[in-house]
Amino acid sequence: MGMDLLCEFERWTEDRWVYLPVWESESGAPYDTDALSISRNYDFFGLLGRDYLSVAPIALQRGLPDDVTAEVRRIWERVKDDPAISNPSWVTLDELINYDWNINFRGSMHAVLAEEERSAKEAASDFLTRNLPYIRTLEENPRHLRIVFWFGC
């Protein structure tokens, strides 16, 4: 059994974060849920916040934001006691866009790659080419889109 990144999206309005229900509508949804589904990629997960690589993660185990939306808090409350769920955190689109994807690192969840030096761009190539371009379309101002996430099986 593998680990997945489970995420919810929030958008900043004039004075607060609001839930962006990107997963709810099965047909006719205005969102491309395939483009929002982040592939299982342990090295990207390490860069994002799992802290087993030789570089500082983008969003190391920040927990839920203090001002998380009620909808995301309800989702978290339903799953938080599951032993397969861990490491809640969050990251803004701005942080993802401005991260130094050219940084090199060592380490991996895969023993065969653990000592190989690679760039973050190589490790996160699927996310950077498939997910991030679409996520950028969800909000004009990258500081106004937040991804609240946790890891789970």
C-alpha cells in the first residue's frame, strides 16, 4: 500500500479564505479533476513536506492553518484519527511557483535513488508539467490560492 497526497483548495477573498470545492461535481464540473489529482510521487512529497530529503521542504508540517475554512476543518476532523493519515500542512500557489526547482538534493524513499543527486525539477516533473499549470488557472493572484493537504493511504 502506498501513500497519497490528499488535498483541498482554498481561495482568499477580500477578507477571508473560502473553500474551493474542486472535487465535488462529477459531471459538468468547471474543474479538471484529473489535472488536480497529484500523482503518487514520494520525492515530490518529500519536497513538499515529508522531510526525508537533503533539502528543506517547501511546507514542512505546518499543521492546519489557523484560519482554515470550516469545510476543510470538517474534512480533516473526519480523517485525523485514522492512523494512515499524517502530516497536515498547507502551501500557497505563490510558494510553489517561486520555489527554487533547480535546487539539487540527495535522498529518496526509493533505496535505488537514495544516493543519486537530482534536481527538484526532475523529482517533481509530473507535478510541474501536469498539475501546476492547471492549478495556476484557478486564481489570478498566486498568493490567493492555498492548498491544504495531508498524507494518507
